[in-house]
Amino acid sequence: MDTSAEMNGELRSETVECKKQPGYRSLGRQRDGNFALSVGVPTACFTGEQLRGLGEVIEQYGTFGHLSTAQSVIIVGIPEEKLEAARLAVSDAGFDVRSIGKDVRQVKCCPGADYSPFGLQRTLPMAKLIEKTFRGLPTPAKFKISVSGCPNCCANTMMNEFGIHGTVDGWNVFIGGKMGPNPVVAQELAVGVESDDVPKYLAATARVFREVAETNERLAATIERLGFQTFRHMVMTALDAPHDDLAELARAARDQTAR
Ligand code: SF4
């Protein structure tokens, strides 16, 4: 593998051209013509057996695996003719292929109170619950979620669309953060939220975002356009609406991706 950090002029021009093409920003076809698959690793936890299984998939179909900043494993270097078999092998190994489009992404989380000596809340069950309920929900632009067990925010709570961190009193909730060329730090939506109430804060945020955002607009831009207090008021107004409809939309989208 060439690990050179230098980028020559030819590569730079190629990148500029690629960026003009639709689909460049979605994982799929690589620069060299091979394909990449994003493999979900819920809660970023796996057993030795699962890791061995994934290792075999990488060996058989790809070139190597890359740990993404979102805690997925990207298998790169898959020839087009092996892509479908690789998808099936990922599934047989107990993992699933993740969407990388405009939707609620895999939840990023730290080990939390179950394993970290600083943990104040249990991140793993919280991340699992959020994933099970909301992952895949279509949104106007990508929607990232982060769960940290304490204010140290090792899972980058404030650099995601919806981030929470544990405190002795519950969870503090932040919305509207993002990375990218113009990073934005999320703003505080609520403090001391009980675990059972976190899903309704997420549902209300996603619902308002789906309703008021312009196409391809990240939440940070929506909040900037409307003003934080206006957006926050809309979220708090929607807080007690049942979110079965959003959960159903997310489930349907996940089923579609799995096909
Ligand atoms: S955020 Fe807190 S609980 Fe999570 S890994 Fe960091 S120090 Fe531990």
C-alpha cells in the first residue's frame, strides 16, 4: 500500500474532476475503479469471532479494511464482479452494509459507564436503542449521532447533528454540530435528560429537520438560517409527538439498503 502523504498535481486535478461527478461523495466506486463497502459495527464493539469473520471477507474480496471516523469498517479494493458476493459475505459474517447517503447514520459512541472509569451513563445500550429506532431515517442531508458517557466527549458529542453526553443527572443534549471544511460546534438543547426521554429529543430534532431543511442542507445550516432559538422552540413543541412514524420510515429504509 502506498502511504505517501504527498498529492501531486495530477491527482489533485483528478480529484477536482471527480467532485464534479454525481455520486463521488458516496462510497462505492474508488478512484482506481474498484469498489468499497461500508460495514456497520454497532456500538463499535465486536467479538474475536466476528473480527475473524470480517478478516476473511477482507482477505477474500478486498485489499484491506479501513476504520472510518464514524466507527465503520470500510472494505476497499473490491472488484466490481465480486461486489455482490462481498455484500453477502459481510452479512454471513454477522455484519451489515451501511448506507452512506442522506439519512441517520450509524451511531458513534464511546464505551461509557460499562467500561470507562470516567463513565457517568451507559452509552452502549443507548447507542443500540437509537440505532434500532432511527438509523436509516431519510433526512435532507446526512445526520450524524454521537453518544459519550461523560463530558469528556470522547465520541465528539458536539461535532455531530445530534450528540449527547452523560452527567450525574442524566444526559446533556446538543444539536447542529458538524465537521467538514467549515466545522460547527453543536449548541445545547437540553440538560439532565433521562435515558428514557433521549429518543423523543432525537425524534423531535429529526422531525423538525425533515420538515424545515432545504435539500442537502446540513442541520447546522438550517439552524443558522432559522436561528437557534426558533429551531429549539420548534423541537420543544414537537417533543411529545409519538415517533412511530419515523421509526417505521427508518426500518423501511434499512430493509431497502439490505437488499
Ligand atoms: S467520554 Fe467519558 S466515558 Fe466515554 S470514553 Fe471518554 S472518558 Fe470514558
